[in-house]
Amino acid sequence: MSIYVGNLSYNVTQEELTQVFSEYGTVTRVQLPTDRETGRVRGFGFVEMESSAAEDAAIQALDGAEWMGRVMKVNKARPREEKTTRSGSGGWGKNSGGYSRQY
């Protein structure tokens, strides 16, 4: 399982986040996604811990806690959803209002 940690400071480091969560058990992995253009942390991250009991304890204790001047949002991470393709607006479809291909 993975823990989602939202509303983080843009200055947070993996080491600092590891230290906060390690108070509740062994942290096995920390991910802080960065912006492609600026390289800056995007304000959220993911933490994995050695046991589900440790993860549950961390979620209970840290959700809504203030840290680095921000109130954290901490919960179980949901699986990433597949992006769907856009349909019906623009393009080559029958009712797109634009050009259509005739075969």
C-alpha cells in the first residue's frame, strides 16, 4: 500500500518527509513528483511503509496536521487512473462540425 500526502510545502525534501513518517514505523520509499519544466516539488508525495499497521498509524496521526506551515492531507493512495481519449469534440467524427473523412 502507498500513502498519499498532499498540501506539502514546495521546499520539502525526501529526507524530511521520511523523518516525519518514521515516527510511526519503518519507511521503505518516499516519492516527491517534480514539475517537468521547473524541477520544483509539486506539493504532494507518496510514502510507503514496512507494515500496514504503521501506515494506518501515520494516516491517523498526520491527516490534518500542520507541518512546515501547511495542513497536510494524508490518506491511502488510490491507483492511478488510465487517461481516456477525448471523443465527440473536434476531430474527424460524424458530428464534429469540422471536416469528415468520406470512404
